[in-house]
Amino acid sequence: MVRRMHHGFYERACCQVDHILSPVLFYQALPCVLEEASVIFLCSYMPRDESVAFLDKHLAPEHLIEPVALYASSEPASWSAHCLYTQAMQKDLEAYFADWNTPIADNIVCYRQGKLLLWFHDAFTGGELLLSSDYDQNKIATFCTAMRPTFQFVAASEV
């Protein structure tokens, strides 16, 4: 059995961020919490042909890809991709949203070296965004301020 890196994520304290509805603001804020060479797993339940070229350009090298499983869904995933987060990807995200005003994915998971950093389930449709408790509160506050939502720190038992 392959262990999925997010098992146990809900048993730890984390930061839950509510009401992230703007993909533009979310992706612009990523440099606040992601380091270069982090991996972003993107999953979509509907075809988004406009995303294919972008994803193909930023695929993560095989040795950095780790298994990611999301909650069961009645909809089969249309596609998923592990992308390498770099300054070039960040620049391309800004260009992407200059042309397209739709989210790239329905679920977003960011990780680095076996550590789950960010989990955004049902992204941009009212789903919850969880940030690792490994981040200090100032870094999370900076990230959240860039997106303008409300946020609160919660104990593991409250998630």
C-alpha cells in the first residue's frame, strides 16, 4: 500500500482559510508560502483545454513526484498534473490569468520533500484551504492578507 502524504494532515493543527474565490489573488500570493522547487499537484473534474499547454510546460521531474490522493468524488478526474513551482511558473501564472479568467484546477495540493504545505479542496468554489502548521503565523498572515480572506488558527481536534 502506498502511503499518501496527506494522511494525518487533519490530525495536526493547521490554518484554515475561508472564502478564497479569486484564482488570480491566490496564485499571486503563492510566493508568500511556496519555495522554489515545491510541487503543485493540480486536479480537474472538467476538461480545461486552455490549461494543457501551461501544465505541460511546468511538469515536475519524475523524482520529485509523490503520491497524492484526494477525497473520493462521484466525478472521475478529467486530468491531473504535478507541476514544479519556479519563478518562471509564477510569471506564467500571471500571464495565464491575463488571458483566462477561470481556475486552472478544482483541487490543489502543494508539497515539498514529503511535507504537505497546502491543500485546497474544491478550489475557488467555497472549498477549504488548509496550510501546514509548519508555517509560522506571520508567513500565513502575509499570504492571507495578499488574498484578502478571513482566517483563523485551529487546533487539530477542531478541524
